[in-house]
Amino acid sequence: MESFRNFARPLATLPPSLDAAMEQPLSETLSAEFRSLVRIAMYVSQERFDLQFATKSLAHFLNSPTKRAWVNPGRLVGNG
């Protein structure tokens, strides 16, 4: 049972130095790409109910995506 505690959790907290760096906004190019990926996820989630909550969580960052939000679409793709 102890071996399960070694696995990284999806929403694990980061050290303060990395946490501040991850909250920086994305560039305009990456922001546009992030928004495009979220739109694709919204379209696909109409058929895949298991992706709806993850897509909703990504949609919270549409207004001002951060570096932390940029990591999450990769997790969504790994889900399917």
C-alpha cells in the first residue's frame, strides 16, 4: 500500500518558485493555440461523456490562459 503514495497526483502542488512561474500568462500565439485545442475538446466531448468534466475545467482558462493551463490539454489527450 505504501508504493501507491509515490505516484504523482494530477493536481499536486508545486514548490513556490515553480508555482509562480506557472502562473505567467501565455504569449498571444500560444493563447490562440490553447483556445483552439479547447474548442476541439468541446466538440469531441459532445460524444465522449468521460471528457466533459476535463473540458469544462480547461474552459475556465479561456479568458487568460497560463503556463499551468497549457500543460492540461496534454493530460486530456492522454485520457482518450
